[in-house]
Amino acid sequence: MRSARKLSRFLTAFAAAVFHVAVLGGVGTSAAEAGVLRRSRD
């Protein structure tokens, strides 16, 4: 169970990183960036 939990956590972080890059490369609104940064801090 631990490895599965670690994997899901990695996938979540990876998805967040991809989304962040997409936002920065696309619209790049400060509101979206702040939301992503807030989530990564959790």
C-alpha cells in the first residue's frame, strides 16, 4: 500500500507540474499561478 500511495502522490505532483508549465506557457494568469503555488505548498 505504501508504494501505491507514493506513486499516486508522485502522479499528483507530476500533474500539478505539467499544469503549472501549461499555465506559464499559455495564459499565465497570476490567479492560476497563485492557485498552483498554494496547492504545491500543501
